[in-house]
Amino acid sequence: MINNNELIDQIKSYNRFLNSESLNKAYNFALEAHQNQKRDEGVPYIIHPVAVAKILTELKLDSATITTGLLHDTIEDTNVTYETVRKEFGDEVANLVEGVTKISALEDKASTDSKAENFRKLILATSKDIRVLLVKLADRLHNMRTIQFVKDKDKIIRKAKETMEIYAPLADRMGMNRIRDELEDLSFSVLNKPARDLILERLNFIKNNTDDTFKFISQELIKILKDNGITATITGREKTPFSIWRKIQNKKISLEQLTDIIGFRVIVNNIEDCYKTLGIFHSRFSTIPGKFKDYISTPKINKYKSIHTAVIGPKKNRIEIQIRTHDMNEFAQRGIASHWKYKSSEKFSELSWKEYDWLRDLVEIIEAGTSPEHYYEFTKLQMFQENVFCFTPKGAVIKLPQKATPIDFAYAVHTKIGNNAIGCTINGRQATFQTILKNGDLVNIETSKNASPSLHWLSSSTTGKARSAIRRYWQDKSTENKDTTVKNYSSTIEIDLPHKPGVLGHITSLIGLNKGNIVNLEILKRKKEHLKFSIDLQIKDLKNFTNLISQIKQSNLNFKIIRHKQKKNAFIKRIFENFKRN
């Protein structure tokens, strides 16, 4: 365990305004308050608040925040009161400690309250001072590091899920990548240990076989940049087991197929050198398509800045490269904490708060009495990027997977909206149901009581909810209309199809989806670019036939319907036979 003198020395290395006497006082106060307490692992309890203070010190936070880290459990777990803390350490520290205490209190009720409601309480406790959340993140990080000593197995799983779903995303939203990565990985070790162990085994194998290659490539890259007048520091970038697992799940690939487990981080002096470095690498090496991202000109929502690229590097090795300045690198590690500069005082600049308006907006929504689920979804919009988040005309947030369409949106709002949809507008402009939605789109679904979903929508939807609802509607309809005597209808479609592979297959698939049975198919005419087909159908449901015709019309194909081909042919046959007799 780090002692108070070591803690003070670490803080002094970045903060010359530290009040050593006050911090010593807090250390001794916490030591006395927790003197008769022990952790689940059997060690003196004081180890925990000191560990929390150390994490906050590594983030280079101010004296008040680190003091809060030392005292954060005193009100909750000892006889110490808010008034005592306020008297000894002032209003600022007392209010911070109280804020952390409120969050800890709601965690104890997590098993009974809804996830959204607990999130509401967390945000409200944080809203007055973001440092409350920073202390809580440090508290959660140390608790996750020692979670294996907790005896209640259900509690372990609950804490791991809570960390993965709430605290890790919040750390990410605040730009604290290092803490986010560790929280995710510690949770992953609880929730899916076999998968994590397998990935770690693979990582160790790769590392043992690539160490020499990594050193060689690093030296080559440094030499190339030096020859072009750029001073840079190059370090390795190793992905965490959880980030690898997430990529495997999202891309549906095997562990062996991942090529970017170990990459390179190039740190230069200024933004100009970032783009010069990019140009040098791209002119020297072949680029890998689809791997270039410029987060400097367009930062991530959490203010992260860097250039990402991938090239076929020295000795034909596929390598991923991140290019950033020293300030960008510091923010990537410390996030919001990097705003504390300690140039003239310890006070946190109010200007920095403007970068976190999302938190204040969220508080306004909460205080306005919006439902917990609404602001929970709103916050996920702010924190997650792997999904698409769209808005209803009333401002509700709808979460959808990437490549979702208005059909998915309609069914996500309500099944009835989806079933009765007849059209849509996106951001005030008319759009088709096949349009791919983007983050932030305002979607309005037009409905009619007499409308019904088309089976053609199955090919344009991505969510299981939309697809199952469409299928269920027609299954129910079929059951309703079912009669003891099933009547079959016959019809023929004559259609001109482009002389291209797959076109006929598309039409026959549409027929099948609409429960049509093909009893005969023949080619009537052959032309250079078109073939004229005659398709005889047996139909059980005229509604499905109507849907089929509608879908063929959408394909802009030339066709005509012969509803009674058999009767027509029989009439012609009789005339011909009479002609022969006469």
C-alpha cells in the first residue's frame, strides 16, 4: 500500500499548489475512521480509499478530488457525518464526499430498481460536480480489481454487468480510455472467463512470435520519419481481450482472422506533423482500404482526436497506426482530467465544462420528468457509436442496429405503427422504406388504418422485431381467413425480364414469399436484352397476390396479368375444334 508521503510526492510532481498539510490530515482521518474495518479479502479497509486516491493521482486530479478519494467511504461506512467532514475539510470536499455516498447508496438497491432508474440517480448525483463521477469511477475500478474476494457470487455478476453497462461507457464518454479498457476487461473476466482466457492465450502466442518484428518495424518507422525531418515517439498498441472479443462478435470472424491485435502509436509534436506523417506513410506503403479515419478534423463524440490508418508496412506486414500529438495522447488516456493544467491555481476552468453539455442536457431531461427509459436511451445515444439512434417527431430516441431502415424504426416505436405504415419522411423529406437511417435522423412514419405490411419488407428490414411482426401479421391473417374449403385461384403473369443473372430468381422468390405456387413457366420470346416469360400461378390468398403485384411494380418491370388463361385457352380450343369439324 502506498503511504501518505509517497502519495504527496506523486501529486507534487504535477501540482505545485498542493496543500500537503490538508492531504496528510485527510489520510490520518480516514485511517482512524476505518481502523476497525476489514475488506472482503481480509486486509485493513484503509487500503481501499488509499488505492482510490492513488488512481485519482495517476489521473493528475486536484487536491479536493484526491482528498475525497481518501474520505469517500467515511460517511457511508463509519460514524463520521457530513457536518464533521464539512467542519474538518470545508464545503467543497464535504459536498463531493456526500455525492459519492449517494451513488453508493443507490448501488445497494440496484437489484430492486430498474436499470434506467438507477442511472437517473447516478446522473443527478453527478450533475452538481463531475468530480463526483471521477471519484466513483476510481472507486469502482479498485473494487473490480479485487472483486474475486467478494463471497456473494450473485453480487459479483451484478457488479460486473453494472460496470460493463454503465461505468465503462461513462468512462468512455468522458474520454478516459485507459480506465474504460480496464473496467471492460475486468467485467469480461467475470462474465465470460473461458472466452477471455482463450483470447489471452492467443495474444501471448502472437506476442511471442512478433516481438522481434515489432522492434524492427518500430525502428524502420522512426528512421523514415527522421529522414523526413519529423521527431516522433513510437509505442506499441495492444488491444484488450474484451475489445478483441467485441470485434469478433461484431464482424463475425475468428480470432485467427484479426490482423490488428498489435499496432503502433506514433506521437508527434504538432497537428501539422500528424498530417505530414500520414502523407509519408501513405506514399511509402500501400494502404489497406477502409481503414483510414481522421478523428482530428472530425473528433469522436467524447472529444478523442487521432488519425487512424493501416498499411502494408516493412517486410509486407499488415500494421495499424495511430498518429496523434502529445496533448491528444494525454487526453486519450486521462480524458476530462487532462483539462487540469495547474498553471496558476487548482481551479478547474469553467470553459472546460462546455465540452460536456451532454450531461447538463441529460439533467434537464430528467428534471423535466421524462420517463427513465427515455433518458437512458438518450444517454446511450451520447455514449455509444456502434448503433444508430433516431428520433420520433415527439423527441423520443429509438435505438437501432446499423443499416436499419424506416421499417425497423416503425416497428421499434410500436408494432401497430409498423403494420399500418404507408410512407415516411426523414428530416422533413419524403423517403422510401428502403432508406438506410443515420445517427440523429428525425423519422416520421405515415400510417393508415386500412394499410397492412408487405412481405416485401422482410428484405428491407434488419431487426428481428420487425421481421417477426411482419410474419406474425400474415400468419394471423391467414388463420382468420381460413375456411373449411380452401379455394384456389389461377392466374398468369407475362413479364419481360432483363437478360441478367439472378433476375428470374428474384421474381420467383417474391412469388414464394407471397405464398404463390408456380405450376408452369415458359419462355414466350427471346430478344438480345430481354426474355419474355409466362408464369402460371396457383394462389390461395388474393391479398398476397395483390402484394406480389405491388412488389413487381416497384421493380419497374414490364408485365401484364392474365387472370383466366385456362378459360381463355379452353374457349380458343373449342373454336378450333368446331372449325375442324366444319
